[in-house]
Amino acid sequence: MDYYLLAFALGLARHCYTDLRYMLLYDSTNCFLLLVGLGRGWQQGMLEQAWQGAVVLGGLMLLIYYASRGGMGEGDVKLAVVLGLWLGVQQGLVCLLLAFTSGALLGGVLLLLQHVQRNTQLPFGPCLCFSGLLAYMYGSDLVTWYEQFL
């Protein structure tokens, strides 16, 4: 059994719950995921890839955070750092692509169904979490599939 996957999934599930319920992504959950992710990176000899992913994803999300002027929360930036640590650069970029695509589709559907207004704030954490889990499990396959078109 992959205990790292279990820990990752439980941490992300907690983030989904708290973001949907309270619009908050707790630092304590990020710390748990960070520590387990560092342990995984050390055990598997992937610390360099982990740190690169954390810096790249965190940096991209920080740029988006400042560009959005309050449209994205600080918790999303912190979560992106943790996801980058777990996923590395390539799978992390897959995660962000999936998260922004799913978030846009979900927001569009909710607008069309008139469940939300145009200025309604929606939690982005669940999109990041779900995409992070998909990227963890299938990210390398998605990268390989995408590279065949280049």
C-alpha cells in the first residue's frame, strides 16, 4: 500500500472540506503535507525535484495572486507550494493546468445554471486538490501523452 498516497489524499480531502465549508486552507494541513512530502522526497531521493516544484508552482501562483488583486487567496498560493513539493515541476504544471481548467468549467456551469452571480467568490482549493491528486497518480502518463503532439 502506498502510505504516501494515503497521507496526501487525506490532507487534500481536509483542504477540500475546509475550503468548501469555511473558504479557508489551514496552515496546519499544509505543514502536515509539507513534512510528509519532504520525508517522501528524502526517502525516494527526489528532494531536488521537490524543491524545484515548490519554487516554480509557488512562484507562478504568487504572480497570479498579485495579478488577481484579491481574486485568489494566500491559502491557494501556500497549497501550490506544497503541491509543487509533492509533484515536481512537470507534474505540478499538469496540476495547475487541470486546476484552472476545471475551475473555469465549474464556474461557467454554476453561472449558466444561475447558482452563483458573476462576482461570487468560489473556493479554488478543491480544484487544486483534485488536480493535485490526479497529477500525482497520472501526471507522468499525461505528460507522456501530451509530448507525443510536440
